[in-house]
Amino acid sequence: MTATANLATRLEGILGAHRVVAAEAELREYAIDGMVPGAIVHPASAQEAAEIVRFAITEKLAIVATGSRSKLDLGMPPARYDIALDMTGLHEIAHFDPGDLTLSVDAGMPLRHLANVLSEKGQFLPLAVPCYETSTVAGALASGIDSTLRKQYGTARDFLIGAEFVDGQGAPCKSGGRVVKNVTGYDLHKLLVGSLGTLAVITRLNFRTFTLPQARGGHLACFSNLEGASSYCDAIEKCGLPLANLETLSPEMVALTAAALRETNAEFAGHLDPAKWCVCASFEGSEAVVPRIARDLQKLASETAAADSEILDAASDAHLGSVSREAFDWLRWASPSAALFRIVLPQSKPGDLAALLCVAQESSLRSALLVRAAAIIYFVLLAETEDESALHTLENAAAGVFFLAGAGQGHATLLHAPLKLKSRVNVWGPKRADLGMMQRVKHSFDPQSIFAPGRFVGGI
Amino acid sequence: MGTPQNIPGAVPVYEDFARCVHCGLCLNNCPTYRLWHLEGDSPRGRIRQMILVGNGELPLSEGFVGHIDKCLDCRACETACPSGVEYGKLVEHARARIENEYQRPLFTRFARNIVFKRLLPYPSRIAFAARLLRFYQRSGLQSLARATGILKLLGLAEREKLLPRIDDHFFFGELGKTFPAQGTRRARVAFFAGCIANVTFTKLNEATIRILTANGCEVVVPSEQFCCGALAAHAGVRETARQLARKNIAAFAGGQFDAILTNAAGCGSTLKEYDHLFSANEPEHAAAVVFSKNMRDVTEFLATLGLVATLKETRLRVTYQDSCHLLHGQKVREAPRQLLRAIPGIEFVELPYSDICCGSAGVYNVTQTEAALDLLKEKMDYAKATRAATIVTANPGCLLQLRAGAEIHKTGQNVVHVVELLDSALKQQVIP
Amino acid sequence: MPASLLRELNSLLGSSNVLHKNEDLVLYEYDGSVEKARPDLVVFPHTTEDVSRIVKLAAKYNVPVVGRGSGTGLSGGALARGGGILIVFARMNRILELDLENARAVVQPGVVNLDITRAVEHAGLYFAPDPSSQKSCTIGGNVAENAGGPHTLAYGVTVNHVTALELVLPDGEIVRVGSKHGDTPGYDLCGLFVGSEGTLALVTEITVKLTRKAEAVKTLLAIFDAVDDASNTVAEITARGITPAACEMVDGWTLCAIEDYIHAGFPRDSAAILLIEVEGLREAVEAQAAAVEDVCRTHHAREVRIAKDDCERDLLWKGRKNAFGALGRLAPSSYVLDGVIPRSKLPQALQQISQIGKKYGFSIGNIFHAGDGNLHPIVLYDPRDPRQFENAIAASHEILSYCVELGGALTGEHGVGMEKNELMPLLFSDADFDLMRRVHDACNPDSSLNPGKIFPLSKGCGEIRVRKQAETLPAHV
């Protein structure tokens, strides 16, 4: 307690009392898997952030940069956690050139506010991530969490064009720039995507922005079994229809989604049949393109013997989309002990998906499955208690999931799980061949390992 | 080292070399680079060597000669070049320098002398040699040689397959004749019959005349014509090429022709460039320009003129191998394809990498047999994959090479000239 | 170079895969740029293990190693600036796996860019990055330089199409990063290695994404009487959120040279043209083409032509693709730059370029990827005059400095290499370099791999290195 108080006092000495918080209640708000920091600092500029980093280096303290703290349970809890560097005080738009479709924005800018500013010029940033209403731009980027628009717009690495950050030596650095095409120097900013704050403290990010589409639409098709849903998805891929998102939901996931929908739009929730596999497509484009895609999907659905299918209007699609976008959030709390996996497998084949469901069945666990953007599988195992036997069951099932992912030339990570489970399984999956290279990268950015030590792959 | 001024005719100047900005866009178009992936055997590397040798920074060594010899002179690099480097000119100049300044081994010198200086320029000697060869092919000697394995022993087995089959009657007899147009005369053209073609491609030449006359052309075959000199020019035996050019220019002068035609793309590209053999201040230059301007490949001419003769339906899957000297040397790509598509019933499939040389390249398949056969193998693999029954091309040399390829690699494909396919589709066969 | 190194390489690879004679080495001292540097040895590996062993030998003898594909680079990236062993990947050119179902290809680095497309086009797929050298350049080189091309406006550059790499580090260690299906947990190492210009590792195997061909395509040619009108058209197309597959600009002076060369029916009296291509679903293409045409007309396009068929489309592209060559006819040599500017600043950038040209007495052509602000000014000069060469370099530095001033970058797709490394301080601070250097050293601690690239060698900004005369040509001609 004295050490903490002492830490707070010394931090106050650097940035002033109004920038430092050490009250017990507030510290708990910044807890990561139960770990509480010694102090919270609210820098108001990149320089202030750099000063704190330099202080931490001298004092050998560990820093976790935070935004809205909506996804702090990703990865492992940090091995050490002295300072929570709350970046929400950096929230300006440094440059927004609508004519160039480029944007330079401070790390702590909330996505919602940013979207409002961009939409005034008819533009947006395709980072549709869970906890959207609170997430900050740098938090969304560093979490590496999937955007539901990734099928059409790619992942953050595809539209991040530059970054400014404080490295592990306390130096403000940058890479990339503010132009859409650039190969000058190493693309260090790409490393920040999904790095969970283990490389640097992001202070500013440069993006290319996109124009809001003229029109949007959605389509829903239900199938009595997984094979039907799969052959429908295959048919869509083969004809190359440009979709913003394509999601396949297992019956259990349909039920969970319907429940989540019911909170805001009970009427539409009735469209989802929890006895079926559902495939939801979202698409956008010109006034002429949207109905064309809807027509094509309707035709493909009937050709692949869908039990039921309907074209959704823009409002229904948006509604369903926003609930689905938040799946990561609500799946975490869907049962007393939930283990949520993110799995990448080649051509998510029906056999692979069935095998995953089988793992749950064998362990007598409830499970739900969602294939996002026709590429990423979200798979949740739901235990109904928090006791040791539930943990044990989850642990065994997790081993099965990791095995299946590896056997299928893919990989899995455990996005969320009870802390006790996280300490027993490797949430990042089996050791990877490129771990050594990642350690080298980590060391060059953060030689003293002060940034979120232990949260990342291989204990980085 | 002697000075290049010893080389007669037009000599490349600074700008001709400087135009190569060593961007490397030619590399993968070059058959020899594709085989060996050596810069020295790429167009860019060869030009750099010419520059360095010209500057005296590199000796005119065996290495240099080897790289220049290995060039097919297919000029695919010219098609690929965004800077418009006239590589053909440069390599012929380099070869002329080698011819002047480099001592080849005795046997090679002897053979080159015989072929380029003592055989090709003389129709009577070609006829004589052809009769000897025909005797070999018909008397049973060939079968004997093949059966006994003596060819294999001498390392000639593959090479022997590349030899042309000598015709039963020669085309020499047609020189000096005029063939009237069928129906209304739409054009008056002169036909360039070639040299070796007279003894090995008589039927092709006859077919050419038939298809031309059937489409309203009056065809004159001037009598005093000789070998075009392409092989000599490509080999750097420049004075021989110039002599032949003088004779041919004279033979075709004053005939009031709408065009001079050839069915041999290799000859055509040299004939179209007769003006390059003479420098601008030489007296022959002006006449050479006139001659070259009037020169057309038969496919190019027919495609422009338009076919009027009715063609019967021919149900056949065919593919087309570009003749380098038509595509790259003369930049004629669409004409032969257009003519093929004009035949009703033809199913035309593109041959992947049809713009890459088959390895024939004049006498290349004889002088660089191994490389020629490697190129041929790849070519036949692609040809086989097209599942075409017939491979069509536009130059006698390519015909021979591809026919040998079909035999060696057992693809079971027929190989014909565009003109032959058109001719066989003619409704009424006209006897010239 | 120790004779024993040559002996060891010969026994490792066979003498047909090792070049050591001066007459061979001089053919590897150039690439597509104006730079020059001669290696001491050239080797042709066939397998990853070959590469690893070569690198180990090099380490044993303490000589540098540089990778090279076809040598079409435009910044000297594949030149052995510190001498040593040049590893030419041209014979490592096998396509190892085509997984059409998952739209992936696994290839060796020596595979030529366009050959990937040729191998998969029958299935309606292609490899999207299309540098203009795509007929010759290798995928290994594309990865090293993070190559772009006209159609990367909509589809992204090489890094957006690479999911996994096999690498050989300078100590011979073989490492795999990324994974076939992407989204690997951990740092985006592919994102780091792609575009690292061969200074971190040698790439020995690449997994690329294949793209599905669009349903429809339309190509428009818009002709303008004022450069500003064309520039403003580009700005407005961007601002309206139309993302064409390609948006290329050619200035009127350059266009005349092209027309003289290819006779495609381009106007001889225009100030600039735009070549714009839209792709996608039929309905989208119709709508976008109409919108593009509307923007062009709003900005006083004299004429907008739409290619009726593939033949017309090819003819329009032929003009664009032969532009460099056409300019080459106007002067003995040319120097192509690669600056990037924010797209809205096109008009002022073009004005400044023309003024810099006037100042140094050069004609400068402009043929470039207008849609993403990637300029390619071409300085025409005569290399026989050493002063002209120096001035060409000086003019290029002024142009690039101006690009940076406008908020742009030094290179959009050609790379820094040994051409622009001394200009890097225009963009990066000491702290930036320190971090980049630490990342460099983490992989390549002794700078034994491709030394003298990317990082400035001299202190201070924009110091002009005195280059060797770029061209030597026969004295007698």
C-alpha cells in the first residue's frame, strides 16, 4: 500500500496530481483478470505518455496502456502491472482530409465519436468491432479483434497507413505516413495490430477512410442441417458475390442471437428459428447493386434447398449486424463459465465444424458456433457452473479444440475463459515456430519488457 | 581488336544501345533466359556484353561468343521491350563482329563456310544436296541408319529427326511462272519462294499460290530470285547476305506488284529489313527501302485483303504457335489467328506461351541442338495440354521443329502452315 | 574473395550454379535502376537448404549476402553494395502448391509474378499485384519491395496478398512466419518482412492469396485541355468515394510521344489524359462508369471514350504500358522517380515538378498512378554528359523533398534501396531510425544481409552521394 502510494506520489511529481489516480475503487476498474495496477495515469499528450514510459524504464515498472478497457481479458493477465496508462485523454482528430480519404487520429478517440465525425463527410472507418459504443481506436486496433466488415474491407493492417507511438525506450517514434501507398522504411505500424500493447504505447494512428455506401441490404437463409448451410456458402464464394459479411450460425448460436436481439427488437428476433442453421449475409453498394445481390442470394438459397430464406431491409440488416458484431461481448457472459475460441481453418468445411460441435457433445457441454466473414470461427463452450468439475471439463474440451485446429492446418486462440482455466491451458494455442522471431521483435521494441509483460503469445 | 567499321552496311549507333535502360522486362520473354536463368543469356545481359566488348572493357572471348551464339534471334525481347530496343539489329551486328574478329574452331569454321557461303546462295547446289538427302531418306539408308543405332552412336539421333523430308518434286520448276487470279483480279502480287523451301516445302508453296489465286490474286514467281540471306545475316556473314539482297531486289524490281509475299516468316522479317543491310549512303539503300516496304507475310496480306473464296466446314480443334519472326520480327499477331477463325467449324484454342520460340530458329536446332530440344520439350508439353488435333504455325522452320516435336514426344498432333489449313478448306481445289 | 569459399560453394551447388569470372559478374552489377554495384560471386540455389548453407558459408567467411530475383528493381535493392555473394533466386522457380479451393498458391521466390496468374486463370482467379514489370519480375522481389502496380488502387499491394513466408536468417536459421490461412496469433510478422527490402532475411517460400476475377470491367479514357482539370477530376473521383480498379494519368507532352510510337488514336493536343478502369458486378460497373464520366465532364473533359471491347481496352492500356519506352525515344536515357503525395495535392505537385524541370533544363514526363497519388516523374537526360546525370539526381531530390513537404512519402512502390537512403532523414527522426535499426539488428545483427540499403550512411539530411557514372557505352558508336 505504501509502495503504491509512493508510486502515485512520484507519478504526480511528473505530471501533476490531476493526472494520477490511486484510489482503490478506481484501481479495481482497471483490473485485468483480477490483477490491479498500482496507479492510473491519464496522460494528455504523447509527450506525457513518453515521460511516464521513461519513468517506468528507470524504475523497472510495468505499463499497460488502456482505452475503454472493454477487452482486457484477451490474452493472459500481465505478469506485472504497475501503471495503467489510460490513453483516453488523447482523443483529438489530428488530420482528416476527406478529399484524400485519410485520417490521423489520437489513440484514445472513441470509435463512436470518430464515426460521427467521419459520417458528416460521408465516410467511415471499417472497424466494426465488439463493444463498439465504448471502444477507442487504438484499443480496437491493438486488441486485434475481428471487424464484421473484414470480408469486404480487410483487417486493420489493410487500412492502417501509419502510426506514432512511444517505444520501450521512451522515445516517440513513427512509421508509415499519411498517404495511401507508401513503402518508405519498415512497416512497423503493422506490428502494432493485435499486439495487445506489448510493443509500444500507441499515441496516434493514420488510416485510409472509406466512403459510406449508398445502400445496404441483408439476407437470411435457414437450413435444416450444417451441410445445407455449407453448400450454400460454397455457392456464394464460387460466384464471387461481393459481401460485407457472411455469417453461419449454429442452432444454439441462433438461439443466443435471438435472445440478444430480443432485448432491443423483439419483433425481428422472431425471424430467427433456433432449430435451424442460419446464414446471414450483409452487403452494400449502389442502389442497383444491393437488390441484385439480394436476388442472387435468394436464388442460390433456393438452389441449395434452404428451408427458409428472406431478403432483409437495411434497418433489419443493421439491427442483426449490430447484435452479431457484439457476439464476442455477450458470448463471454452466456454462461457462468464460458470458454470462447477463435479458430481459423482452411475453407471451414462442414466436417471441421461438426468435429468442433462433437468435442462439446462428448464433454456434455452446451456450445455455439459462428463462422464470421466466411473465415473465422467463433466457438463457445458453455459450462453451467464455476466449480472445479466444470473447469476440468472445459480444460479437456479446450485441448480437443486446439488439437482439431492444429490437425486441420489452422490455429485456435482462447479469447475468453475463466481465469483458472487460462492458467491451465495456453490461451494462444500450441507453441508456434515463429515464436523466436516474435521474441526478437518484442525485444527490439521493448528491451526491458515493460509493456504488458506476459500477456502475449509465448509469455511475451 | 579490329574496328567495327569493317562491317558493311548500317551499324548501330550510341542511341541504339542507350535505348536499353536495363529494366529487365525482356528477361522472361527470352527463351534462353527461361531455360538457364543466366543474365548472360538474356537480352539485357547480351546487350550489356556488346557494350562492354565494344568499349574494350571485356575481351571478345569464348564466353561472349557463347552467349551470343546461344541467342535464337527470335526477337521476343523486342516485343517485350517498352523502350523499343531493336535487339535484332544489335545481335546481328555483334555476330558480324564475331565473324570478323573471332577465330572459331576449325571444323565449325569449315561447316559455317560451306552452309552460309557455298550452299545457300546457289539454287543449283541446294538442289544437288537435296537430291543426295532424298536418296538417303528414300533408299532405305535412313531406315537402316535408324535401325542400326548408328545415329545414336554418333549423337545424331535427335538431330536427324529435325531434318526436313525432301520433296519428290522441287518448286524450282515453278520459278518464272505467272498464275492468274480466279474471278476478278483484286491484286497483283509477287511470290518469294525461298531457298530450301524449294526442295522441302513444294506443297506449301503450291498451296500458297492456290489460296492466293482463289482469293483473286494474280501471282508472279520471278525467276531470278535467290535465298533471302536471313541465315547468313543472322550468323553475321554479312557480305553474303548483302549479295543475296542485291540480287533479290533486282529480281523483284519493276514488276508493278501490290505486294511481295512470302510464306516463310523468317525470310519475311529479313526481307522487310533489307534496308538495314545497307547504310544510308550506299547506292543500294533506296531500292532496298522500296523493296522492304512492299514486303508482306502471306497471312498479313490475306487478312488485310479479306478472304472471298468460300471455305468448307472443317471440324477441327487447332492451336497456333506464333512464328517468332512473324510475331516479334514483323509484329504480326492477329492476322494468322483471324484467318484460322475464318474457317467454319474450326475450334481455336490459344497455346500458352505461344509467343516463346519452339527452338527452331533458323539453323539453331542444328548448332545448339540441346537447347533447341529443351525448348521443344516445353513447347510440346503445352501443345499436348491444349488437346488440339492440329498445331498451326506460319514458318517452314517452325513446321519442321514442331513436327519433330510431335514425333519425339508422341503427341499425335498434326503440324501445318496457316496457308495449308486454308488451302485444305477451299471448296473448289484449283490446280495452279 | 578467398579461393576456398569458391571451392566450397562449387562443391555445395555444383559449378554450373556458381559464377565467379569477371565477365559474368559484370552482368550482375545493375538492375532496373541507375545504381551499380558488383558482387564477388553469384550463386543459384535450388532449395531452401541450399540458401541456408550458402548463408552459413558466407558467415564463416564473413562476406555479405544479397538476394536477387530478375533484377528489375528500381532502387538498387538487389545490388551487392558491399560486394560478397549475390544469391539469384531465378532457378528456385517452382509453384509448389495450388490450392484453388482456398484461393492460395505456395511458390518459390523465383516464380515470375505473371506466371502465378497464368497458372490459375483457368479457375477464374489471378494474383492481384501487377507491377508493370510483372512479365519478368519475381514474386520474391515483389515481397522484398512490397511491389504495387496500377490495379493496386482497389486491390492493395503485395503485403495485402501474402499470408505466409519461409525465411532464411543471416545465420542460416530457417523460420516460417504467418500461416496459409492468415490471421496467425501473434505479431504480424509477414507485415514486417514484406517490404523490408531483403535487409532482414532471405525469403525462400511465399504463400499468396489469389483473387477472383471481377464479373465486369469498363475502361474509360478522358481527355483534358488543362492539367488542373485532370488533377481535379482525380481528386473528385476519390472524394466521391468511387474506387476505380485503376486511375492512371499521362500528361499531354508524354502522350504525344506515345502516339508517335503506337498510333492508338490518342489526341496530340491535349494537356492530360486519365485512364480509368472500374471493375465489379455489372450493375456496379455501369453505375461507377457513369459516375466517373460525370465527374470528368464536370471538370471540362473534352472527350470521354469508353472502350467498347477487349481490343479497344488493350489498345488504351498499350499506350499506358509503353509510355516509358515512348519517352525513351526522346532522350538517350531516363530516370524514373516514385514519390507519393496526398491525392488532393496533385495540381500543385505537377506544377512544382514542371518548374523543377525547367530549373535544371530537363523535360520531365508524368505517367503515374493518380488514383493513389503515386507519382512517376521521368527525367530525360543524356548520360554521356556527367553534369546532366548529376543534375538529374539533384532534380529528383528536389521533387522528392517537395513530395515530403506536401505530406507525402519518398517511395510508393519502388523501395528505398541504395537510391533514396540518404533522403530518409527527410521523413524519419533519429528515434525512428534507432527503432528501425534495432528491428534490423534483431534479424541481421552484423548487417551481413544486403548492407547499405534503406538506412542513411551519411549524417545530415539529403547529402548527395557522388555516384559512379551510370552508363558507359561504346566509344566508337
